Amino acid sequence: MPIDFPNAPALNQTYTYGAQTYKFNGTSWRLVRTSAVGPTGPTGPAGLDSTAIGATGPTGPTGPSVTGPTGPGSVVPGPIGPTGPTGSFSVSPWTVYTPIWRGSTTNPVIGNGTISGRYMNVGSTIMGEIRIVAGSTGFLRGVGTYSISLPTTANAENFQPVGQVVMRDEGPGVNYFGTAIFVNNQRDRVELYIHTQNAQYAEGATSTTDTPFLFSANDKILLQFTYESQN
């Protein structure tokens, strides 16, 4: 059956007849579309994988922070640090002072002999020594009980011992041993108590002009002391 196209169609005007569509090209009608579906052809070969990177999606919300349990302490020793510089040890000299040698009635005169003292302190602790050598000329032994001054005032009680003393009689070459103690509430000096040998227990007798012997030229008093300073 012939198709009854419209008369005097306009350019590019379309006309559908059944399942087919025609388009007027200015001179004739041309078939441009049909709704008829033919059979499905065979599947073609798969194309290559795409190398195109798609757009990054939005970042999701941050989850809650969870702190895990603390692990056990490491038992691995760390590296040894560098050795520090070697320190130096210096010996500091003791402080020198001149003791005062007294007699309870008349003070001795040293003559051409020597009297010297020296000490050091560790905190409030005073440690030192005294050396007395009577002169061979110009020496006077004085009168009364002997006492010798310390470098500082002590924190001590009456009869508290402070050190050992040796009195040497150079004539016969005899040594007498004793103890230096505080007496009469005098904390800046000590008296010398010599140990006697005429009793079951040694008793102390004060050192005087003639006790334990008649102190004379070249005789010596050597004393060591340790006490707590009051200053």
C-alpha cells in the first residue's frame, strides 16, 4: 500500500507511518527511524580496563579516639652516655693560728722556743693540733695550772674531753699522756689532765708548772683536738 505523505511538506518535517519515521529533506521523504528490533547480536570482546581515576569522595567523619592499655616497661638498657671529664682533687692547707699558753697565776714565756696551732673545719666541726716547744734561752715556765686557747669557742660541757695530749720531758726522754678537757665554763681553752700511774684506775691530775714534771727548756706539749664550734 502506498504511503500517503503530507502535501507540501516543510524542510525536515517528519512523518510516522506505522513503526517507521520519515523526514522530508526538501525533495523527498527519507526513512530515519524504525522501532523494529532485530535479534541480539553476539557479545563483543571485553575492552581494556580503564586507567582513569575517578573523583575522590568526601571524607567521612573522624571516629572517636581510643587509647589502648599501656604496654609493659622496656627491659632493654639504653645506650651508655659519654664519660664526663675527670675531676681533680686538691689538698687545702689548714688554717694557722697562734695559741695562747696561760698559767693560772703567771703565764709562761716561750723564749726562743715555738708555739703554733693549726686547724680545719668541716661544717661546725673543728679539728686541729697545737705544738709547744720551750725555748733553750729566755724561757719562763710561769706559775699555776696550764691552759691553752683554741681557735674558736666550743659548744661543750665542763669536763668534756676534746683531745689527746703528750707532755715530753726531754731531759730523761720521758713521755706523759693525758686528755685535754673543758673546765670552769671556759669554752675557748682547755686544761691538760695527765694520767697518773699510782692507782688501780688512772686518775687525771692537772698539768702545772711542776706536774707531771718541772717544765723546762726544750720540753714539749703536743695536743690534738676535735670539737663542735659555737660560732
